[in-house]
Amino acid sequence: MKTSFQRTKIHARRALLVQYFLMGFIFSSFLSRFPALQELYGLSMGQLSLIPFCMSIGSLGMTPFCVFLVHKYGCKKLSVMGYVYIAVLPFITLMPNLYCLYALCMVYGAMVSLTDVAVNANSIIVEKAYHKPVTTLFHALFYVGMCSGALLSIVFLSFKISVVYHLFIVAILALNTFYVVRTYFLKETPDKVRSNDKFRIMFPKGLLVLIAFIALCGRIVEGSISDWSTVYMRTIVDLSEILAPIGLATYAAFIAFGRFFGDAIRKRFSGSTILVGCCILSGAGLLVMIAGTQIYFAIAGLFISGVGLSCLVPVIYSLAGNQKGVSPGEGLAMVNMISGTGFLFGPFVIGMIADAYNMRVSFLYVFGLSLIMTCLTLFFRKREHNK
């Protein structure tokens, strides 16, 4: 007979599977309509890149507070910020001018950062309750959600549904779903003594520093492909606006595919070994993607990159959340404090390079970062084995 605790952790795991799917679905729905946002506001490629850039500033500005807030309130209470970030989404299409648009994007990024830390910290708590790797499946569902969001966007584009109505429909569905699943998250009880501490910025130390910089490069690479693959398919591969999200759908589908097997892989290999393999595959995929302008180069590259990046984030989050001397929420928040800057050097720089040259040259920059990430993971693996 199952105990109450077992029923609770089972419900929490199911709720998190739905939540990760939901977050991927929202993210993809927004990214798939980047060309529509560009047309709606009459943006250049550089101005369009300021949308993810401003979100990154908001996320980065909030990151130092995440450690303190997780510490004080616990990750379940902090997840309430998910209501705000979902509700803000459709209003990105209704701003009267670019200044208001960029300001709202900063708010949106800050709320995403808080929700991201809260949900990922809860997934580490659930993994500890199961005493075995389970988080990779959560991240698999994120990309199943991304793939689903991209495919739904193709349907909406086919029926000529505007980006405004599209994002309002997504927000309403997401708010109702989040209201239900959030009640099943496991409650983390903050430490009573330390929860009364005054605000202070906590920086990662030891191996957490290396993990943070690997995460930094990983965020740039993964975020760049997610943010710009639709634009790449539209401008370089020359697909129609309706078919352009197929690149994002392919990328998301193969990341999800890799993550479905991620927990089994983590049982057989160490985290550092998996990270090295992820980096090599992702770099190879990017090289294939930019090797030619034909659709088969892009699809093959996105497939290889998707498989390569599939286990990167789950392994990094698991390593960060299981370091000695910090709680899961603190470990994730400290790593995010550094890795969050990746969104500053990713989408924005890609937009600037694309303005000066083209999207193909932009992805050459991303390939270079994947090589740096590979070197960092090799160094981390050596340090971990020597420790």
C-alpha cells in the first residue's frame, strides 16, 4: 500500500511533467511568431533582437534576488510568479510604441526567471524524493511542449489567425492549466533562522563556478537556436512564413527525443561525461546547419544539435542542485546568476551580426561558442575526477 508521501511525490512528478510541457508550449508559441512581431511593429533585425535582449536584462536583474526569495519563501510559494509571466505574454503584442514594448519585455523576463528557478528547484526536490534520476524527463516534456507549440503556430498561420489572438488563446489555456498543476508542487520549508537574513548576493564557489560558465555557454547556444531558427528558416532557407516554424519543431522534437532516454543515460554515465558528449554533438550539428543553404542542411543540423543539447540542461541543473552546502533552489539560482548573462550575448549579438551580414554568419558565432563550451566541460570533467 502506498504511503501518503509516495502519493504526494507521484502527484508532484505528474504535475511537473505537465508544467514543463506548458512552459515549452508558451515559449514556442511566442518564438514561432517572431516574424509576425517583426511585421506588426515594423522592426529591423536589430530592433527585433532587442526583444529577447530586454527579456534577458529583466531576467538577469532579477537573478540575484532569486536566491534570497527561494531562501525566504521556498520554491512552491515563489512559483506563484508563473501567473504573472503567463498573463503578461499577450500584451507584448499590444504596446503603443517600442519603449513600452521593451519595458514590458524586461518585466516579462524577470517573472520568467523567478518561475524558472522555482519550478526547476521543485524538480530537484522531487528527484531527491525518488532517489534516482527523473529530471531529464521533465525537460523532455518542455521540448515536447515546444514542438507542439510550433506545430500549432503553423495551424494558426494557415488559418491567418493574428499573433494577438494567438497569444491570448495560449495565455488563457496556460493560466487555467497552471492553476491546477501548481497545487501539487512539493512544498519546500525554508530554514527559519536563515529566512530572516537580510538580502545579500550569493556567488557560486568551487565547481559551481565551472558549472555556471558551462551553463552560460549552453544557454547562448540553446537559446540562440530556439530564438532564431524560425527566422533562419525564413531568411536563409527561404521558406514561407507558414512553413518557417518547421525548423523549431524539428529542433524541439529531437531534443525531446534525446531527453526521453536521458535518465537512462544518466544512470550509466557520469554527468561530466554526458556534458562532453552533448557539447561535441551540438557543435557538429551547428557546423552541418551552416554548411549550406538548402533545407536538408538546416534540418539535419537542427536534428543533430537537438540530440546533442538534449541532456545538457538537465545534467547542469542536477549538478548545480546537488552541490554540497547549498539547497537545490540556491544552487540553481547562483548558477543562473552567471548563466543568465548568456541571453545578453546570444540573441542580441546574433541580431546585430545578422543586420551587418546575415543569419548564416550569426550561427557561425554560435558554433564558436559551442567549441568554448566543449573546452570548459573537458576541464570540469578533469577537476571533478581529481577532487
